[in-house]
Amino acid sequence: MSGKQRARSFSVHLILIAYSLLAVGPILLVVMNSFKMRSAIFGAPLAPPDATTFSLIGYQKVFRTAHILTYYSNSLIVTLVSMALVLLFGAMAAWALTEYRFRGSTALALFLSIGIMVPIRLGSVAILNMMRSAGLNDTLTALILVYVAQGLPMSIFILSEFIQQIPKDLRDAARCDGVPEIRIFFEVVAPLLRPAIATVAVFTIVPIWNDLWFPLILTSSDTTHTVTLGVQQFLGQYITDWNSVLAALSMAILPVVVIYVILSRQLIAGLTSGAVK
Amino acid sequence: MANLRIEHLNKRYGATKVLNDINLNIEDGEFVVLVGPSGCGKSTLLRMIAGLDGASGGDIHIAGKLVNALAPAERGIAMVFQSYALYPHMNVRKNMTFGLKFTGVPPTERERRVAEAARMLRLEELLDRYPRDLSGGQRQRVAIGRAIVREPAVFLFDEPLSNLDAALRVSTRVEIANLHRMLKSTIVYVTHDQVEAMTLADRIVVMNRGCIEQVGRPLDLYYAPANLFVAGFIGSPAMNFFEAKVERVESGCARVAGAGFRSFELSAPSLEVGDLLTVGVRPEHLGRGADGPFAVEGVVELVERLGESSFAYLRRADNRLFVAEVRGRQTPTPGERATLVAGARDVHVFDASGLRVSTQNEA
């Protein structure tokens, strides 16, 4: 490695390290301060908790006062069901659009790609009206429907790319073998899409879990709130219970991290597959 | 086991004609090889027989049944792909039985067929392995095994050996020939390799630009090619061609002359004075000691030594190259002047449109 290359590699790493600190810093701050007493949060916000400042008061309050477990399970239900539907329908639609040529298939693909470009929040008012007249107001179903619509275009787009990489001979061989089309999809194509599906799963889950907007406008009772919305009740107009906010936020981060760790091996395989044969 | 009949088959992609009025009859138990340069439509023809591509016109009958509208699985065919197309996430056993599940073969029967195919192809020890753990030759055998267990009426092979290295190609070729002898099934086999075609086929179908150029037994194609294309395609190195003209005709006997070779007499009643001809002679039929009507003189430029013989590239009087095979240990040296002679039976004559001129010399 020449000096010039080393300098370039060093500067690249410097930028990456700076970016990592920038991204991880606030999260670290939230988690750290969630284990501190209120006075310590404000007294020395950048200090890690020590023997004198350590406190679990935030967590105790969260579990005592709020329906945190209900919020948690709501978030989990909404996220996992949406993810399952996005993956199932996304993969099936991607297969249909890449494998079969039918009247209007190009138009349909274009229509779906519009969904990538137009943010779904632009339709908030219409969605609210639709849900209200369908009697789905204040239900988890409403959230799931919205998130499936939000996640599908991107997942179809990514999965189509991956399906095109599966050798055509494999589908032809299955057809010669007499495998029905639906089984070709589920038993030949889908298992080979595993890395792609992990990638799409992560891209789908994170925005759904973190979303505040749709729970805010579509749910109104405690029984349908999600974690991100539930946290808001500690943020008052005049007083904010920072211990509880930080504790609840720390807990909200946890599941996403766990899912990411589980899927990350597949994810890296998915992001880099096709780069080398 | 079944015969295969193809009538007036056409295939067009938009305005491009890929296959043009293909007619072909394949007998029960026959091993037919489709051969031709890339893009000649041989693979398309095979995929149409399989039912993977639809026809733009014409009929395909398998075992006397019109199969135009049938799905691949209902045609009684099994196909072996160039890329093997094994299911990567299934072990060898599952690869072979996967299709049988859907065609109503009971489990005990499935096991029996897999065991038999595994024995035939020496796959017994590999049944629980995954394709990624197999060598190229083993994968190819699994692909063939997957075709065998379907017990098809017709086997379709799409360039099955082109992904194998040279040594493996030869041994797998022998295995396929043995397999055909054991199973006695109808086989349609696509290749661009003429050695495979010559060694395996009962009959060869030579294709070019979406048309059939000639159908015949391997040696018929070699000794009596119907036209210039087949003459140049079959045989390696390719046949030498010499432009020629009919100088004189006397009582059914034509005198043929051209640049670079000595003029000679040809007993061909159909020829007339002034006809433009192409004379073809295979490199292996040009000899120094031989006696015959055709003689060509040249200066040796380059010699390729193969061991049991050598190929000599000679420059003839009209400054073009031709090739001659020289047998034995005595290899010619560059710069040497040589006169090479071919016997009457080994001289092929084609008319201006490229079709073979029948001569009485052949009789």
C-alpha cells in the first residue's frame, strides 16, 4: 500500500468513525441517562452512571404508571404482522411482475414504483377518512393496513432485482419436473430469496417500529397505542418526566436491535450478493 | 418410449424468424443430435419440444399425441440443462424426488426409482449431499438422474457437457452413450460440438439460421454432405474449398479447372460448360503417396504436431492457405514444396448455389 493510498484509507476511516459517533452518540446518551437520577441527568448529562447517581426510578415509573406492556405488544403485533404481509405479498408480486408477461404488467410495475416516490403521509387525511368510514378507526388493523401499503413498493422493487438473479434454468427445470407454479414460487424461488427477504425485513421493520405519525392520528385509546406514542405521555406541556421518557425510549430501541442482530448475517449476504460470483 | 414428429414448426420473435418450417421425424429409441453454430435455433427447437417456449406455427407430436397445448410436465419429457439447474437448497435425493411428488408417484415407488438411478449413475454415496458439495461431473450425473426417475418418453439434453472439462467430457459422453444403450429411450440432444454429435448420434440434424441443412447418419454427413454448410461444419479441421469452373463437357464427363490445383475429369452428367463450382477436400484425405484425380501443390508454411499426425498449412499458387493431415512420424518442414493428392471418392463438388453435385465417382 503506497503512502497516498494509506492517507486516503485513513481519511475515509476518519469520516466513517465521525459518522458512527454522530449516529451512536445520542442513543448512548439516552440509554446512559435512563439509569441515572433526575438531578444527575441535568447535572452531568455526559457522565456515565456511577454508584451515587445510579437509579432505576425511570423504569419503575414506566412500569407502574403506563400500559407499557400493552404498548409493547401493540408495537410488536403491528410490526410483525405488517412485516409478514409485506414480505409475502411483496415476494409474490415481485415474482409475478418479473416472471410473467401479461397485459398491463409494465403499467402495474410503474404504478407500484410511484409508491416509492410519493410519501404515504401525503395521504394522511384521506387515510383517516377511509379508516373512519370503514369502522377501523382506533384499531391495530388500520395501522397494519397502512404499513403494508407503505412497505410494499420498496419490497417489490428490491425483491424483483433478486428474483432476476435466480437462474432461469431452475424455473424451467421445475416446470419440466411438473411442479405447479405456486409450489415453484414457495419451494424453489422463495428459499433462494432468503438473504433478500432479510434485507427487506429490516428495511420494513425499522420505520414501522419507529413511526409516530400514524399511531398518533389513527389510534386514540390506551389499548391501541404503540410504544413510540406511549412515550409521549411523559412529555408534558409544562413538566417532562425525563426519567420515564429515557427509560421508555431505551426499551423501545431494544427490539429493533435484537431483530437487526438476528438478521444482520443474512442482511450482509443480501447487500453484497451478486457482487462476486 | 415414443417417437417424435415435428411438422412445419415455426418460431418468430417479433419480425425475426428463429425457426423456419422445421420438419423432423424421430423414431422410437433413436438418439438424435441437433448440431449447428450458436444462434442457429437448435436450443430453441429443443425448448419448444419441451414446451418451455411456445410455437408460432406448426405441430409437435410425441408418441402420436399432439402436444402443442400441453405443459412441459404433461408431455412425457425430461430435460437436462447445460447449467444442470439443480435445486441448490435440496440434497441429491430430494432433487431427484421433488418433481415426482407432484406427478402422483407413491413414496415407495419414488424410493425404488431413485435407488435404481443412483445405482446406474454411481450416485449412491452422494444421495445426502447438497449440490454445492459436488463436482461438475457429479452434478451432471445428478441432473441426468433427475431426468431418469421421471421415466420420460423422450429425453432432452441441452448442451449437457459444455460446462465440463475436456477429460470429464469424454468420460461423461461414454456414460451417456451407455445410458442410451441401457434405457433404449428416445433422446434429442443439442450440442455445438461436432465430436459429441458424431460419436453419440444415430442421426445428426445439422441446423443453420433456423433451418435444417441436412439430416443423416454421422458417416453419411461426413462422406456425403448435402451442401457447402454441412461440408464445412462437419469434420475438423474444416474441409478445404477450391473455387472451380467447368471448362469442357464430353459425353457426361466434365473437365473441372481452377486456380491452385490441377484440372481433373469428373463424371457428372448434370454439369454444363461454364458452371461455377466449389471443390471440397478434407485435410485427412490429402496424401502424398496416394493416387487420384485431384492434385494440389503448395508450400508448407506452418505445421501443427498432434502426435499421431500433424496438420500442415500450405500456401497454394493463388496465395490461399489449405490444410493437409500428415500421418506418421515424418512431419513436413516449413518451406518444403509438396504435391498432395486425393482419391476420386474423397472429392466433393458443390454447385453455385452450394448444393452437392452428384458424381458417378461416388458409386
